[in-house]
Amino acid sequence: MSEQWLTSLITDDAQQGYELAIKLSRMGVKYTQPSDEVRGKLRPVYGEDANSLIASSQVIAINFQTVSAANNYWRK
């Protein structure tokens, strides 16, 4: 079992929500490929590939939708 890092999807504002969405996306990659060495070797490959970067943006957007909904879209 890994360390608990996600205690809530609730954030103070949309900026923090977006940052959480990025963290969720990064942690998803880390859980999928736990080897730092392998991720380091792959980074230059996908970092220069437009399709991979677009796919990463899509994952972040999906996670941001989830965080936004959890925060009732920051309506007061």
C-alpha cells in the first residue's frame, strides 16, 4: 500500500482545483509506471510528441471536471 496523499477533492478555488487535477494526472502515471527510471527514459519521447502532449492535456481536463464537480463548481 502506498502513502495516502489524496485526502479530499475539495479546494478553495478553481486554481487550486486545476493544480489538484494536474497532481491527479501525474499520480496516475506514477501508479501505472512505478519505476522512476523508466518514467525518466520515456519522458523525452512523449515530451516531444504532440499527440502524447494532447492526450496528457485531455487527462488533466477530465480530472479537472471531476474536481470541479466535487467543489460544486466553486459556487457559493
